[in-house]
Amino acid sequence: MAKIALPRPKGSRSSKLRRHEAIAGFAFVLPWVISLLVFTAYPVLASFYYSFTQYSIVQAPKWVGLDNYATMFTADPAFKVSVYNSAYYAFLAVPLGLLSSLGLALLLNMRVRFIGGYRTLFYLASLTPPVAGTIIFIIMFQPRGGLINGILAFFGIQGPAWFTDPNWSKPGLVLLSLWGVGAGSLIFLAGLKDIPAELLEAASIDGANTWQRFWRITIPLLSPVILYNLVTGVIASFQVFTSAMVIGGTTGRPQESLLMYFIHLYRSAFRYFNMGYASALAVVLFIAVLLITLLIFRSATRWVFYEGELKN
């Protein structure tokens, strides 16, 4: 009697295909997960543990509890100086960077000849290695013969000593941060390109002037981009290191005016080899930046608008 081959159920074939797809997906994701665990999660957890120990490269960790944190807040004057310097820098550099990036993006959004070349030039400036860019700024900000003071002298203004004067070193560092506004301006430019031209034209027909269109339409539609640049700017400002290190070294000269938080952390770890205390500094910085970021996101519900949420 002849045997009749029955077709396999379609369900078994589809489930087998899903299993193969799941295995392939896990295989592609696995390298990223491993790198995340090894290079991010483990260092964070290890730093948190070492913050409760007395630890250096040449000796094993010794549990000291909260001693590192107590020393930080009660017996380390450099900690308070570095917090003040970093907060001062962030308070000025972040809003100034946002305004400069937005203004540059508005200019780069204009329809003029060679606009693509202008966009490339401004972005390339932000790709300059930080050390090279800092050295260029040091030359430009020389008290005698520097470009900036030369321009001020042309208008009859006596320029300050900048990076050799403790009263002007931090403002000079803030101005130096504007060297990288090209990257932020491109993000703003992408947001400007996403604003429907018909919406601006309709507002113009209804009698809205340039300022009203900018304040009532452009800014609300750019608010998600502003939020992104604000958060990344705050995080970066509290981690400023290279430019301050090139100018002021590990001592933060002149007179510790450029002793930033990250420099204090760096010298605690690699100059004094106090890894436990440096880990405590890193934990405090992480918590502080996290709280500031959460506050920004909490406030964002009042001023960040997404598509369809424009106020009348």
C-alpha cells in the first residue's frame, strides 16, 4: 500500500524560523552586551566599591567605610574649590554654548551661495583635537601680541591678562568652549530643517512678524533639540578636563582658578595614587550630574513641546 506524505504544519516551520531569527539576533547583540558589562557596568560598580576603601595601585583595598566621603566634605579644601570652579564654568558655558549654537544654526540655515562650505568649515573647527585647539586659544589670548587683546586695543580697550589672571582665567576658558559650537549647531540645524516651511508661511500670512514666528513657532518646535543639547552640555561642562589641564596643569594655575573637578579627580588618582578617594569623587560627580539631569527632565514637561503640542 502506497504511503502518503502529509505536509508539515505551517506553525512548526514559522516557530523554527523565529528561533533562528532569535538566535541570530542574540549573536549580533552579544558583543555589545559583553562590552557594556566589561567596559561600563563593571568599572561603575568597581568604582562604587573602591569609594569605601583605602586603595592605591600598589596595595590591596582596605575597607574604610565613609571615611573618603567625610574627608571630601570636611577636610579637603581643593574639593570645594573644584566644585566652585566647575559650577562657575557650567553656569556660563552651557547657556552661552546653547545661544551660540542656535545663532550659528540660524545663520547656516540661510539660503546663500556656498552655504554647504560654510557648514563644513564650522563643523571641522569642532573636530580639531582639544589640545591643538587649546594651544591656538592660548596664543590668541596672549596679553601682549594676542589677537583678542589686539582687537580690544583697536577699540581703545585694555585687554586683561586672561589665563595668567585668576579673575579672568575662567571667563577665558568659557570663551574657549565656544570653539566646539559647530557640532551643536548642526544638531540645531537638523531641527530647523524639520520645521515645516508651510507653518512659517501661514504664520507670516496671518501677520506674524519675524520675532513672533521665531518665538511662537521655531523655539517650541526646537525645544526637544534644546533639551538634548542642554543635557549633553551640562554633562560635558562638569567633565571639562583637557583644556583646563593644558592651561593650568594639575595645580589649576593661576591660584587654583582652573582647578576643575575632573582635574582634582585625576590628580587624586594618578598623582597621589589615592584610588579610593578618587572613586568617591567620581561617585559624587555621578550622583550630582544625575540629579541635575533629572531636574532638567522634570522641568522639561513645562517647556518642551512635541509635534501637535504647540500652544495657541
